[in-house]
Amino acid sequence: QVQLQQSGPGLVKPSQTLSLTCAISGDSVYSNIAAWNWLRQSPSRGLEWLGRTYYRTQTRSKWFYDYAPSVKGRLTINPGTSKNQFSLQLNYVTPEDTAVYYCAREGVGLDVWGQGTTVTVSS
Amino acid sequence: QSVLTQPPSVSGAPGQRVTISCTGSSSNIGAGYDVHWYQQVPGTAPKLLIFRNTNRPSGVPDRFSGSKSGTSASLAITGLQAEDEADYYCHSYDSSLSPVVFGGGTKLTVL
């Protein structure tokens, strides 16, 4: 079955970049029907969708990206090139970015989730 | 504030039926976008409970059902059990600012 395994630091200093990786097993980041999402959850913001990437070959093969307005300009989601994974990079973090971060596959709904990574932004 | 509106909490006794509403607008649920529902036990990742408005993934008991009408959707749970105590979230899509939107979540307490 499909599994997602998250990795990355649990503590990031303010103004630095948060980087997380989600390794995929049982599916491919190049899937033509799935999308690969990042979300986060905190008591103050609830469950918040951050962005996604997906690969489609209908007209010409290319990657697509969608980002939430709340993080657009600070967030980059990258598909893996040599590895079956995708990553999150959130720049200029503040304590407001403290949350549990999840990666998730979007097949029909978000049907597979990573285990979650607790990230604290603090000096 | 979340784009989709859910009641913060609902409760029911074992064996009873409860419903959780998810109210959107003409740019999301009312535009015909699908609604999905998730169950989250504290300390764990959300789990897909209902997809495409009314469908249950394999392994989800038929005590859980979903419906959608106009700009709203609902999750119904019949024959409440203690193990149903969790947070529930609705999820849809939107044609305005953010392509993916969530409800604020509803905490279900089994009395």
C-alpha cells in the first residue's frame, strides 16, 4: 500500500528556512492522477492547506503548483528529481509557523497521510 | 476563520445519531465541488472518512454517511460508539482565493 514518510528538523530559528521531505512508497511522484500536498495544523489556525504539486501529461508533460494565499511567496514545493519524494521549503519563518506539518497524497480526497512532523519556530 | 463553517462541537449518547454540518458558498460547495470528510483522533494524522460527498473508503463502517445539497454538506454518524469520539473536518475546493479549503473542525463527544 501507499505510504508517506516525513523527515526534517523539529526546531527552526525565526527568519530561517523550514525544510521538510516526504518520501513516497507504493506510488510515484510522477503519477498522472495523484497530487502531492503539504498541510499544517496548530491550535490557532486549525488544519490549514499549504500547497501541492502534481505532474500531468495531457498536453505536454509538466509540473503544476498551487499555493495557499497565506504562504504564497514564502513557500516552495518541489518534486524529487532523482528520488521518489517531494519537499517543502518555507522561508522567513516566524513563531506563527509553529505547527504539526503533514504531507498527504491527493487521490480522491487526501487518502494517504504522512505521520506528521512537529515544528517549533524559536530562537 | 475557515472558508467552510462547521459547528465547533457536537455530542451524543452511545447508540444515537449525530450530524455535522459544513457550510460553504457559491465559490466552493455551491459551485459543485466535491466534499470530503476526515476523522482525526488526537495525536494522529487525519483519516479519510468520506470521499466525493457520499462515498466510504474500504474499511469505514456504514454508520458513517455523507450528503451534499446546495452550498452545504453533512456528515451523519448513526449508532454512536465511544471510539467515534474525535475531531471531524470537511474539505472542498474553491474557485476564488485558495484552491483547497477546509472547515474549522468539529469535536465529537460521546457522552
